[in-house]
Amino acid sequence: MWTRDFSLYFVGRAVALMGDAMLPVAVTLGVLGIYGPVGVGVVLAAWMAAFGGLVLFGGVLADWFTARRMMIFADVLRVATQLTIAVTFFTGQPPLWLLITMSFLSGLGAALFQPGVNSMIPQIAADPQRANATLRVADAVARLIGPGIAGAIVLLGGPGVVYAINAGTFLVSALCLLAMRVRLTKTEATSLVSDLREGWAEFRSRTWMWSVILVWAVYGIVLFGPMWPVGAQVISEANGDAAYVMAITGEGLGSILGGLVAMRYRPARPLFSGALAMIAFMAMPLVVALAAPIPVIVIGFTLAGAAWAFWSVMWATSVQTQVPGEVLNRVTAYEVAGSVLSIPIGQSLGPVVGEAIGAQTVIWAGFVAGLAGIGVLLSIRPVRNLRAVGR
């Protein structure tokens, strides 16, 4: 697996993932002290709006100009946005309009970059499942140690230093992509509308794909979205902020474990196995809803992290190997958009509903919906019976 191209790609992704894991701390601590929680929310919302709203166009552009070129362009764009913010922090207080604008452009960069992630792997790795699992472990390590490093840097040098480091990680990613020898073929461009329609037709024709995304869209509103703000509130109020940090650490360790398992275990029916594994993910909302003691919470989050990592590898490998390469970028764009666009709804509605009916009730609802969603997935024959390529 460790060819020259994959090694370069891995280094670039691992470094950029570390930068991504550090950035939310810089945004929260840097913007919070100047513009308060509303400012933090607006800046983060600008990123999500750009990413969720434009990722479909990123899929088309990746087909037109090749994923590699668009990924390099996206990295260069994000180098510019992060350096701009870093300089404004170094020279004084950045205006809110500039933070919002740069956050939007950074989200645009992510929208241009993400569709190519799926199409690149089959081109540079003979074993997509192992490659995805390796990248998942790198992501888990970054999320485990990145926030702590960022917090220390902010305290010692200020948020501008973290933004500058983040710009450097995107520069490394761009240079690694530029050094790769793979030459991807581009799709003949017709029109934006017709190519979007073709991508939608390919996405819609695969019942196993759109049914999973429908379940994930519901999860975003009732489970994934509320889990972080409301779950953090429940844990912190009952056990203190340190308990939440311990829970997140447990999730990171579990993600590493799940990625390592996915390297070795190759189920004949990957989505069936992944859906079964997701039952363990429901340990996360369960221990929060029960207001369990800290050790139980950590165990629940560890199980959830392992389950999520395993599912993610099974899902990514299925998409990469089941969808033809000439439409993979556009299909990925629809898959990503459907997966993430509902999460901000859950993030914003969860705390409001929690004030009305109780935070733990919201988490209980997510737990019940989560188990029901797994039942739905296992009941759909195209999902249950989808076979791994070559099995």
C-alpha cells in the first residue's frame, strides 16, 4: 500500500487533519474573547454554509479539472484565508466581517477539496479499505491530541499562531498533492446543470446509498446535531468540564481502535457489518441520558468512537469501489451534502428543545431514533446485502 503516491497523500492528509483538529479551539478561544458566543456561532456557521451549500459544485469541478487540481487549489485558498486571519491577530483585533468572510472562503475550500477525497483513494491505493482505515486512524490521532496542542498554543502565543500553523498544514497538503505522479483523467464538461443532474441520477439509482443518507439526515437533526451541545451540557453539569474532556478522549481512543480493526477485518457485506457495529455507537447517547458515572461515560464514548470509525471505513470503501470513477466526485458531493446539511439544524434546535422538555429527554430521543435508524438500515435489502467488491 505504501507506494510513493499514497505515502505523499497520507502525509499531506495527516498534517492537514492535525491542523483541522486544532482550528476549532483557535476559533472558539480567539473569537469568543472578542465577539462572544454569538460571534463564534456566526463564524462557524459561515464555514458550514459555504461547505454544505457549495460541495455539490465542488464535485462537478473535480470532474471537469480532476480531483487533484481542485484539491491543490482548495489548499492554496485555505492557506491564504488562514494566513490573513493570523496576520490580523498578530497586528491587532480582526474585524468580525473579515473573520466571517475568511471562514466562508475556508468552507468553500473544503467544499472544493472533499469530493476528491473519495475518487483519489482508488487511484493511488490497491487496497482501498486498508487505505481508508489508515487515514481514519490518522484522523483519530489528530482529533485526540490536536485540541490540547491548540489550547496550549493559544494560551502561550495567541490564536494567531494556531491560524498560522493551520495555514502551514494546508501548504504541506498542497505540496504533497503536487508531488504525486498520479495523473487523473478529467470528464468532458457539458454544463453545470446537466452534470449535476447526472450526478443526482447516479446517486438516486443506488438504493443502498440514498437510504443510508436519508437515515443520516434524520440522525443529524435528532442525534448527531444535539449530541455535542446538549450532551456536553448534561455531562458538564453533572460531573464538571473535566468529565467531558475525558469522554472526548475516550472517543478518540475508540476511533483509533475501530480504525485498526477495519484494517484487518474484511466483511463480505460491509454495510451490514457497519450497521451492526453502529449499535455500539448508541452507547454514547445512552450513558449521557442515564447520567452515568464518569468511568461508564468514558467507556460509552470509547465504544461509540470505535463503532463510528469502523462504519466510516466500511462506508467510504463501499462508495469508492461501487461507484464508477467517472461520476464518483459528483456522487460523493451528494453523499457528503446529504450527510452534513442537517447537522446544524440539530445543533441549533437541540438546546432550544432541551430547555423546553429537558436536556436528557432530548438525548433519550436521539438514542431511540438511533436504534430505530439501525433497524431501518438492516431491513433494507440493498443495504443489508451489498457485497464488497471481489467478495
